[in-house]
Amino acid sequence: MQQRSGPIQQNVTEATAGAIGVVALVFCLGMLGQGLNGAFPVFVLPITQALELDRAAFVGLYAISMLVLGLSAPVIGTVFDRVGPRALALGGVACMGGSLTAAAFADRLWQLQLTLGLGCGLAIAALGSVMQAGLLTRWFRARLATAIAVGFCAGGIGVLIFSPFAQLLIEWGGWRFAYRHIGIGLLVLVVPLALLPWRRIAAGNPALPHRVRANGAPAEGPRLGAAMRTLAFWALIWSFAFTSVGVFSLTPQVVARLVEAGFAPIQAASIFGFTTMLTPVGMIGAGWLADRGGREMSLGLSYTATIVGVIAFALIDGPGDVVPLAVFALLYGSTMGSRAPVISSLASQLFAGRSFGRILGSISLAQGVGAAFGAQMGGLIHDWTGNYQALCAFSAVALLVAATPIYVLARRLRQRPPGGGAQ
């Protein structure tokens, strides 16, 4: 008996080390994708001044990348299912590197639209949530929501790292110098990235069900058509879409609203920066709570906290309103992105298998569309009403509408074992 326990213990240790390594890999890829894209604001002034571009036209490049990110999610999921994570990781890093390098030579807006808009959008899609959640689903069950949360929060940490790094490069040699050297660095990184044991990474945790074949293709699980015939699939889409509507209708307006309320611009920007810094903490906390206290508890607390934060934001009339300002920053900031890991883990429990990437990509499409619609509605509501109270009410109602079906779904799945289906 003593002799048998040795190999078993060794296999468990190797599987654990492999799972931790996959989390680290996903985290680093997320930093390169969302982190570099999040450093975009650092380049706004240098490029608009150098190329004499309108601010609105240049900022529109970010909107293009976000739209491409959302619309390409089903395609990214299909590539993940049929080819595996290696192609997405290498292709995403190479696409980001090539796009930034090419952007360094741009002289016209359309050239920036192709590179910083389309190219970077495809890159962050390849390195983003669909690939991350799909790969982590092959390695985790009991701590899946926490693992996904760690991967998803990499973008925020990447912004904290790459924004000052990019600013240093700009001050050293200009924006073209910065883009060229970051881009070339990413292209060089493709070589060691290609040498990783991708067959082992794609195969998943040997101790878990839903193992994959030798070529990396999952052996079990429903296809997209079967998933679309379930109410659970549409509940996930509904909640992803309306959560994005509620968050993105308000978030782009935060700094402007604080400035109009009497805060100095630097104060407003600092408050917003502190608010967004709390997002990674909230994402990991929500994932941890979902794995230990139940997904319905995590969802209920996070949606409630966000809505209370929105209400507090509506009560801010000036710099003296310290309490509602603190409530907004703490509650809204810490829960702004906390639903994504939990929703992705729910999707994994329901649809893990041969077509999970395509299914999750189709669900994630709702997130991008909801974000675009919410941002547009936020601007229209402010223009129509001339104040932010109606906007806050719209945001709170959208979040409440999003919370109901996903909470009910999580509660019904609480006692169901992973992979139990979506009937």
C-alpha cells in the first residue's frame, strides 16, 4: 500500500503544478492582451498632436477594437475547439506585436484603424476571456471560478504595468519609438512561447473528467446547437448583455460627472483610477466566494453591491459628499467586473466539452454588444435629460434585470455535479 501511494501522490503533485502553471500562463497572456490595449490612453495626446487628428476620431480606435473583440468571440471559440490554445496564444501575441510595430509607421487615420483598431482587437480577442476560460475549464473543477477570476483580472494589472512603461518609452523616444519597440519585443516573445509544452497544456488535468484526445480535441460535451436549445444558454446571454449595459452606460461618464460636480479634473481622474484598481480584487474575491460559498451568493452580493454603488454615485453633489463617494468607489469599483468569472464557470458546468469554446464565444458576444449599446445609451440619456440621475436609474435597472435569471440559474445548479447538463 505504501508503494502504491508514491506514484499516485506524484501524479497529484504533477497535476497541481501543471494547473498552477496554466493559471500563470493565462495570466501572462491576459496581461499582454488587455494590458497593452489598456495602455491606449497614454498615446492619445502624443499621436493626436503629432498627426493633427481630432480627439473623437482617435479615441474611436478604442471603440473599434472593443467591437472587434465582441464580434470575433464566436470565431475565437471555434478556433479554440478545433485547433487548440497554441494557435490562439501564438497568433494573438504575433498579431499584437505586428499591429503595434506597423502602427509606429502610420501617417493616416485609416492606417491606425487597421492596426490599433482591427489588429489589436483581434489580438486581445485571441488572448482574451474565451481562450482563458476554455483552457482553465480543462484544468479546474472545484476552484474553477477562482482560476478564471485570476486570469480575467490580468488585464487590470497589465494596465498598471504597461501604462507607465509606455509613458517612459514615449518620453525617451516618442510614440513611434514606443510602439516599435513594444511590438518588436512581442514578436521576439513568440519564439519562447512556441517552445512551451502545448500538447500537455491543451490535454488538461489528467485527474479530471472531460479529458481530451491526443490531438487536443475535447471528447465529450454538447455542441452549440444543443446548447442553444436550452434556457440556460439564453439566461447566460441575457445576464452578460444586461450586465454590460448597466456597467458601461455609467463607467464612461464617471470622470465627466465628477468634474461637473465640482471636483478638479486631476481629482476626478484619480478617483476613477482608484475605483478601477479595485476591480481585480473584486474579481478574485467573487470567484473565491463562488467556489466556497456558492455562485448564487457571489452573484447576489456582487449585483447588490454594484447597484448600491450606482445609487451612491447618483447622490454625489460635490466634493463634500465623502460618504456616497466612498461607497461608490468601494462597492462599484470592486464589483464592476466580478460577474464575468462566475458566469463563465456556470457556462463550464453546463457546456464543458468538445464545443465549449464556440459556446462560450457565442455567449461572450452578448458582452461586447451590451457594452457598446450601454455606452451609447448612457450618452443619449445624459443628452436628453441634462443630468445623471436618469442615467444612474437606467444603469441600476439594467443590472437588476441582468441579476434575476443568472441568480435563479445558479441556484438551480447548486446541487448539480459538474458536466451535469443544461436540461
